[in-house]
Amino acid sequence: MYAAPRMIRLVHVINNLQTGGAETTLLRLMERVDRDRFQPAVIAMIGEGTIGPQLRELDIPVVALGAARRRPSLRTFLGVRRHLKALRPDVIQAWMYHSNLAAFLARRGLPGQPSLAWNIRHSLNDWKNEPWLTRKVIKAGARRSPRVDAVIANSHLSMSQHEAIGYRSARNEVIPNGFDLELIRPVAGAKATLLKELGLEDGSMLIGCAGRFHQVKDQAMLASAVCKIAETGLDAHLVLVGRGCEPGGPAEKLRDGLGSRLHLLGERRPLAPVLSGLDCLAISSRGEGFPNVLAESMACETPCVTTNVGDAADILGDPDRVVPVGGVQAMADAIKSVLVQPESSREAMGREGRERIASRYAIDQVITSYESLWSDLATGKGDRS
């Protein structure tokens, strides 16, 4: 008599569930994971943020341990271990450096010795500017990685950088981020709506950046580039979206030089109405693995420019719109080259971008890769000394 395969208990361990690239990827995966095969749960070391309630709506248990940011403690580690012991996972999927290490330590001695996969979401381009503790955790991860069942990176560059410093698991695998093109699509009339919200005239050109305000995102470089564009006579405006980019927030310091050309919108969900309203989306980061917002903007048919970080150049597919990290003048020139093109050319560029995302980064392809990995790990437990 046929027996249905046993449900795979899958527990995610993640730093936090505030809106971010890793957190959003986790949510998208859990929205589509095969619930006839996988029984998921999530442990967040800090808080449940904006993503936790959305996971709960999917009937996925969420535990938030309330740790202080960047201050891991014995209490947090014991909390991870206690909940893993109660959930009895077949597979633990950890996300980002601190959670990777916490899950590794907490797994020791658990009944059944569940398989463990790490997920790396960061490149090492700007290694020296990482916080001291983060550098220590990254190095500790390299030493322990041979005893991990799988290490996943979301970009080829990130994987090669981590392998170079010693990340060598039984299964190193690149799985890019995936996107649902039914949900992320151009929004009709978005430019007019955004101009009206910002109190700007029809001829204004909107250059946008979406992401938390942080030195690694280098919005200051982009602000300088927009100043240079405005000096050439174009009515250029910088629109910043993300945590820390709200009016009165830390991004206000960029107003020196830009003045009324800086527009701070704070966090916005969904992003498509904003991304669709931009004339150009610019990634100015100093370090990324796989910049989600670049792919999302391309899916919204918005022309993009990016610094050469992570797999950004491969995602974009146009070397003329890829500039060096920190290259203010190169960024200004690349953005302006987009803005001065005829509208028909920019529209064609946008359509080509969406087609590229659809062919290379569709969410269904990514789901299949993760489910295959988790299934293999659940049935092929190796040596975990």
C-alpha cells in the first residue's frame, strides 16, 4: 500500500524580521512552499518586525526572542536552542552571519541532529568597514563551515568571496533571489501620481534609491551625483525610500547641497507604485550580494544604473550602466545618459529589463531549488561532529 512521504519539519533561524532583502525572500518562499511536504516555523533572534505578522497570516509559527541588535547573548543562544529542541526540525535553514553561527551552536546535541543550511546574503567588497563583531562572526563561520551541510549564497560573487576565506561546506550552492512577476509589475500612471505627491512639475526627472539608510548603501554618493546632474541644467530630484529615509530621519543630512531636490518617503509597501514612477533607479551600494530592489525595479520596467557590487552587473546585463563603487562622476554620467534618451528608448530599456528578470529570476525556479535542497538535506544527513 502506498504511504505518503513524511512531512519535513523546516525551521528558519533569522536575525530579525524587519523589512529587508533576506526577510522578504524568506516571506516569498514561505508564501509558496509546498505545505504538503514542508512544515515550516521561524525563530527570529531580535523581533518579528513587519514580516512576522505576514508569516503568521500564512499559519506559520513565529517566535521572536527580543535580543538587542548586534548584541548576541547567552540568553539569545539558549532561546534558539530551546525552541529548536521543542520544534524538532529535520532541517534548519539559517539566514545571515549571526543566525548562521547561532544555529550551528544551538544544533549540537539536539535529538536526531537535524541538517543545517546557512544562507549568506552579503558580499565582502567592503570587508574592512564591517563592524568588529561582524568580522569576528564571519571568520568564525569560515572555520565551522566544513561541519555545515550546505552553504547557500544568493550571488556568485558572494560565494566566490566566501570560499576564498574558507567557507567550504559539503554543498556550496548559489540560489539567486526570485520574483513574482504577477505581483511586481509596472503601475500605470505612477509617474504622474508621484510627481503630484512630491509637488513637482511634469518635466521633473525622478532618480530613486530604495533601501535602508546606511553607509554601505552609500546614499551620500548618489546625492552628490544628483547634484552634479542638476548642475547641468536637468531638473533632477532624488527620491529615497526605506528605513531611515523618512522626513526628519537620518537621511535628512543629505539635504545639504540638494535642498528641495531631496524627497524622503520612508518605508513603502508595496514598492511597485514608487519604482514605476521613477525615471531611473540607482543602486549606489558599496557592498551587496543580490540587490533585490534592482531586480524589482527592472520588473517594473524602470531603467536602472548600479555600482558594480555582488551580482548587480549580471542582473542588469548592460555594462554601460554599471559604475565603480564610490564613483560619483561615473554615476552622474550613467544616470544622465538614461535621462536624456527619448522616452521611447527608455520604455524599450524598461521592457527589456522586465524580460530579463522573467527569464532568469522567476520565483518558481527559485522555490524549486530551495525545496530540492531541503528535501535532500532531510533525507541525507551527513557527519555533524
